[in-house]
Amino acid sequence: MKNNKFSIIILTALLTLSMMLSGCTFINNLEVKMNLKNEQFEYIKQNKIDKIVIQNVRDSGFRFMVTNSNAIDDIYKLLSEGSEVSKKSSLDPDYIFEVCIGDEVKEKYQYVVGASERDTGNFYNEYKAFSVSKNLENTIMQNLSVIRKPRDFQYIYYQSILKVIERKKDVLYNDNKVGIDIGTDSDCLKYIFSADLEEFKKNLNKTLPNVHMVNNNYGDFDTVIKVKNRGYNSTTFKTLITVENKKDKSFESYYIVAEYNYKDWDIKVSEPDKMPQDW
């Protein structure tokens, strides 16, 4: 009698486990069919990957390897939750991902941080494109304890440039072709992303027509506005912005000091060529 009861208990447990497993499979299949999940990155979950190498496109020195299994699993989860789409983003990529087995690169992808274009993929290779959460960039930064992104970077960086352009707007309007050069701002390149740049360009054109980003075409512009960060911490951000006018051969330097005061930034722009005492 006892043996029969024990057998019934074992059978019930096995049936329950079977139903749970089949239920998980059903839910997984449903998520895949509804394009809420994809199975293209299952090889990462299967522990066949030794490392993921991530390279910042704008800053060649910002290259690192993710080898921790928990960190790799975090990346897998975000990628598997991405929806497969028919086309990739039109924006320039911010990162290149190399998924490696040993020293062999199994897959290579390009990633656009925070891209929000409708029905376009911000994580893609030449074969497939996926729309993945912007939390992927947060996951990258969380695994880089040595990197400290400045507070409100996308606001304070671009707003400082706009304030100088507003100051010089009347002069720059005179049939000048104006270029903004951020390509040598080495301390900040790792934080500059295509989606933020696109928004900045829209704000630029509201302030000043015929202004473009310098991209290896310095000689095409009459006036070049160059940006170079001079240090930052959690409450202070310093930037040197120079304005070179090739037509009248003038050159001016503007010293920007921004201080964070209770949920807002106070941005101060110096007079031309006048360095503040606390600089």
C-alpha cells in the first residue's frame, strides 16, 4: 500500500514537472511568434562564448572585453528580447560587437545607442537587424567601473556649443559655411552617440542655417567651431570652444564653465579670449 502511494506521488511530481516544462516551451514559442523574443542569440546562452569585445566607433582607445559569465548573460537577455526588423538604422553605429569563441570572431554586429526610428534595427549585421532596448548601453557602462559618464552629458555638452553659436550668430550668418568639429575631443568621444548628434543637428539648424559637423572635411568650411573638454566631475563641466574664421583670419577662444545647482546647470560663457580666474 505504501509503495502504491509513493508511486502515485512520484508520478504526480513527474506530471507536474512535465506540464511546467511544456508550459515554458509554449510561452517561449508564443513570444517568438509574436516577435517579442528572438532565438538568434541562443548560442550565447549555451555558454559557447568566451568573450564579447566591444569597440567604440568614435574613440579607438575605448575597447574592452566582457568575459564575466553574468555580464555576458545580461547582454544575451537584452539581445534575445529584441524584435527582428526588416531594415537597419540609417544612423552611424556607435559600437561594434565581436562575439568570440576563443580568439575566433563568431559574429560581428553594429550597435546604435538609443535609436528610436520606427521599425528599424539598432543592432545589426549584414544579414539581420534587431530593435533592442537602450538598456544595452547601460549594461555596457555598468560593467565598466573605471568609466564615469558626466552627469547629463547629452545636455551640457551640446548646450555649451549652442550658447557660443548663439553669441556669434549675427557674425556667422554672413554667408558663412560653418563647421562644428568635435572629432578631436578625446575625453568625450566615448559619450557621443549618433541619436544625440541627430537631435543636436536639428537644434543647430534652428539657430543657424548652413551649419554642419566636420567629418574629415575641414577645408570645406569658412568658419570652424572646435570643441575641447577641459575637465569634469559630478558638479562641474569645463569646455574650451574656439571659433576660427578663415575669411577675416580671426581666432577667438571661449571658456565655458557649467556648474550643477539643484537639478539644473548654470552655464557661463566667457568673453572672447578671457580665461576665468578659476579655470
